[in-house]
Amino acid sequence: MFKATLLSVVAVFLVGAAYTQEIVNRSIKTGAPGPPKTFNLTLKFDSTINPKRVWYHYDNGRGPGVDDTVGAGKTAIIKGEYYSPLASVTISYMDTTHTIYGNDFFIGEKPASITLHFKPITGHNDKNIWLLGYTSIKNAILIFDTLDNKGWGRIIKMREKYSKDVATPLYDFTQRNPNFNKNDSLRTIFNNYYKAYIRRDMSYLKQYPDDYYSFWFFINQSSQLNSFLAKDK
């Protein structure tokens, strides 16, 4: 639920600097889909990862996303076509306690590779901050990293500035009322808090209407709880 707020706990690793600057720092324009591009992502799993518990999801920018498992090998190759400026790939892992870890990456046309590493995070009640780590990365952009993705860095600064107004009240409410969705009155209160949270994000995103990341963030973060607001005019 609060993935976008709490993902700043991601460990920072060095990424191919030239590729990152080329993709992230340029202005990425949205528009009608052109001819499809292709991506090729090699996933490698170190000794901490059981490949049978790994699956992935990617969006091609045109139709429904693709979901699949990676098999049992220590290396897996994911290939696909995409129509958006970049393909977004989510890698997920379920540990032996059935806790799900994950991480999100932008992939372009250059062959990419990521070596995944699993380290359980203990002592925290919010499982949404439990991220799947990695030890090496090439030609891939970690979406929720303030250094790798300048757009996410700007959003973090904006949210920190207004945290007392919208983020803190929303977070405190859900902590006090974990089963709010089972009560109509509490759900109404949550919706009001959440709409204020969304409006703050949207006021920021409108400043960058031609940036692809603004569109991606709206689809994947601002609208992620649309089921709660489905009946809200």
C-alpha cells in the first residue's frame, strides 16, 4: 500500500553510468505507440535465491501485462516487445514464510542483466518495504532509487515536504485501523485521506506532463488503490 512512500530504503548500488544518464536524464515524451522495440533481460540468482520461487511481470505499454515464472535454473532470460519508451519489469520472490519481496526496473533495448540476492528484513510490520536485492546490474534502471531515477528523487523531496499534511495522517490512520476496509465509516475516512494524498502527487505530476515517468508513476502508484475509490465520483 505504501510502497511508493517507503521504497527509499533501497540500498544504493552503482549502475552503468553512461546508460543511466542516457535514458533517465533525457526528456522522454509520451505519444501514440510506434513500432515495437525489444528488450532482453538476463536474471542470475545467487545462492540465496531459489529460482522456483521467482516470478516476473512486465508491461509492454500497449496491452495487458505479462506474468510468468522463471523456472528452476540459476539463470533466466526474459525477452519481449514493448511500445512505451521503456519496458518496466517487476521481479518478485516468495520466501519460505510466504512473504513476498520485489523490485522494479526500467529496461531499454540494450541487453540487460541483474544478479539477484535475497536478504530478509526483520523487525518491521510493513511488508511493503521488503525489497528484493541484487549484487550487480547492467543496462537496467532501478525505478525506486533517488540517484538512478531523478524523477523518483523529485517525488521523494516533494513528499517529505508535505508529509505532515497528507502522508503522516494517512499512514497513522491505517496503522490504527488495519481492517478499515471492513467498515463503511472507516473506509470513507480512509478515502478522504487517500484522495488528499493522490491530489498532492497529481499536483506535482502536472508539472512534468511530457515526462514518461510521470505517466508511469500515475498508472503504477497514484492509481494503485483505485478499487477503494471505484465508486467515488
